[in-house]
Amino acid sequence: MAIERQTRIVATLGPSTDSEERLRAILDAGMDVARINCSHGSAEEHLQRIDRLRTIARQLGKNVAILADLPGPKLRVFLPSERELRGGDTISFSLSHTPVAAEDITITEPEMLQDVKPNERILLDDGRLQLVAGEKLKDRLLAKVVIGGKLLPKKGLNLPDTPLTIPALTDADRTALAFLAKSGCDWLALSFVRSAEAAEELRLAAKSFGLDVPLIAKMERPEAVERAEEIVRAFDGIMVARGDLGVEIPLERVPTVQKRLITLARSYGKPVITATDMLDSMRKNPRPTRAEASDVANAIYDGTDAIMLSGETAAGDYPVESVLCMSKIALEAESHLADLTDPMVQLNLKTEDVDDIITNEVYDLANKLKVDAIVTPTLSGRTARLIARHRPKAMVVAPSPSEFVVRQMALVWGLKPVHMIYCRRAGDDRMSTAIQHSFDAKVLTEGMRVLVLAGHPIEGGDYLPTIRLLKIGPDGKPVAPS
């Protein structure tokens, strides 16, 4: 039997994956989560991609989640054509969407420039061009070019020294929520999160459009790093978005911040995605650099749930090869996880919640008993995530009656989600039902020793966390362990 990859692969859909043939190929190559980047493309394009993916995944029998990535207050410049910025020059930004003078640069959210103070940095194109803010006039902000170069239309603008006061959700986010509600998604990611309060703001906005999905906080602002723990608690998962993060904080801090954020998310049982430039050279080349291969492996050693491809699959020349390459690197890295004991990524439970304690004990018990699988029937996926965060050697099987939850679990490290029907009668044994459905799905096989954990072991009964050790008998019937 082929070894199955535990780390999840998130691949961004775009023009390079729009053909049915190419989409089938990246699904077969190992894409677990499809990312819809709402910062680029039209609503019609995104809806077509979602519908096409759902259809092909259904045909192939693949369990794939859709992660919709909202634009957030991401600043981009509007230019009619590329413009040369020379060191020492003074340029001007309009404080509205309309240029005051012909040479003014306008940006997507001009009100954010009101917060900028003299001598604060203004970075363009991922920090390749560097400016310093100067005088603020009535309707323009002047800035001196420190490091110049060519500025292309729609390139990003960062304000690393400026605390931002605008709302967490923009008009562009609400527009995206409106069209996403038409075909649905399984996860929502919010850009440039600055505080835990953004979770409730997004949750309420999403529900107003009929979307009730788990939320991912993209960690890419200094404020987010400072308030990381409260943000992790408020959201359902995080993304270490190293592109803007590496511009907003000193670049040399990014590796350590990455480790800390991944470990923090795992401690709370929240999935974490590591993103940006993981195999960036594969946009134009069929093989990655050695440094990129090491970067992917190190994210897995840090404990990430998922690794993400952006432009490599959305607009690159080798999208299928990128997914295949990432999968191979992940499999090799996972084969060495048991040998690594990095004290920086040791799991430290953050709460004394009953579920935290019980899932920790189930992990220890599974190791001592050397079981083949841990089975945990779940309505929300939470108990399964709490077990998976420990990275057990045993397979973690998560039967759920919700197809929605089954798709969501495609983002979580190592989980084997199984769709099961609700127990039909009060008093039915949910644990046996979960075992039977996992056997019927060919996830469990005869002879396996299995540890089962259920909070509600009897359908319709009270919350009575129960652990059961058993062996899979003929036709999937539980028998006494040997």
C-alpha cells in the first residue's frame, strides 16, 4: 500500500488551471484545498472555477475543500502604465480615488494614507521600492524615493510603520461575500487581520449573505504578530502569509515568527497554512530551487497543517508539476518527523478544557497500544482536529454526517474524513456506526486494532466522553481486541 501524505496541499486556482484537463491533473497530483483568490479576477470567473472544481471532484471521488481568500485592506497602486521612480525624487499620492495632479499615484484604499506620519516608510512591490513619507497637503501625500525602480500597475503598497485604523472588512470583501454565497465555499480567509475583533465582524458579515463557514486569519501585519494568541483563539485557523509579513516586519524575523505562529495554532487545535513563494521558481521552471525544497520541508518540520501554492498554480507554466513536486517533498519530510525533537515546536496545551485533556490522553494511549487507527465520530470536526494536532503515528479517521464538515477537514493534517449517516434512532451506538461506515469506505480493514473516542457515544444521549479499544472483525463488525 502506498504511503499517504499527511500534510495538506493548498493550490490557488487561476488561468493556468481553468481547463478541465489541467484541473483533473492537479486533483490527481494531490491538491487537497483549492484557493480562490478574490483579489484577482472577476466574480464570474471565480464562480465558474468553483462550479468546475465541484463537478470534477465529484466525478473523481475526491474530497476537496474550497478556501475563499478575501481581498481585505490590501493596498495596490493604480497606474495607467509602468512608471520609473528614481532615488531622491519626490512623488505624490492622492488622498482620494481621483488624482489631483496628472502625476499623482492613486491607491485602492486612499483613506489609509491619512494615518501616515512624516518619516514613516512606504514600501512598494513587496518592498523592492522604498519611500519615506513627507508633508501631507490638503488632498495629497508627498513622499521621497529612497530606493527606486520600475513600478508596475496593481503592485502592492505596505505601511509597516503605520498603525491602521480602517475597518477589518472593506467594500471589496463584502462584494466577494455576495458572489461567494451563490456557490458556497468551505473556508474563508481574511487578509491583514489586526485584532481578534475582526473574526466577529467577518462572521456576522458572512452570515448576512448566508455563509456560515470557519474563518482563517491571515497573519501579515505587525499588530497580528503582537496579538497572535488572541487572534488564534478568535479565528478557526490561521495562515502564515509570509509575502506581506516579510515586508511588514523585518525579514530576518520571519522564520522565527513562522515557527511561533504554527506552534501556537497547533496548541489550540486550529489548522495552520504556510504560504507564499514556497516553490516560486516553478512559475517558469519545471524544478524548484534547493532552497525552496528546504523551505517546504522545514514548514512541515515546524508542524504546519498545510503548505500553499499561489502563482505557481494560478498563473505559472507548471501547475501540475508544482503540486507533484510539493507532494514528493512533503512525503519525504514526513518520513523523518518521528526522528525530530525540536524543542521550539513541542506542543504545549493552552487550556485545561476536558476535550484538550482527553484527546491528549487518547494520543498517548494510541502510542502505547500501537493501534492502527484512532476513530472519532464528529459533528464539527473539532475533536478530530484536537487529536491530529499531536501528529500521531496512527491514522486519524473522522466520520461525520455533514458533507460540509467532511470537506472542511481536507485542510487538517492527517485526517481521513468519512461521510456517515446520522444514527436513525435514539439509543443507537454511534461508535459502532462510525466504525461500520469507515469500513464500508475502505478506510478501515479487517484485523486493524482501533481506538475509538466519542463525546456522544449514544445517539440522542448526553455528552459522556467514551474511549473504546476494539478490533475490526469480518464485515466491519467490532470484536474484542487481541
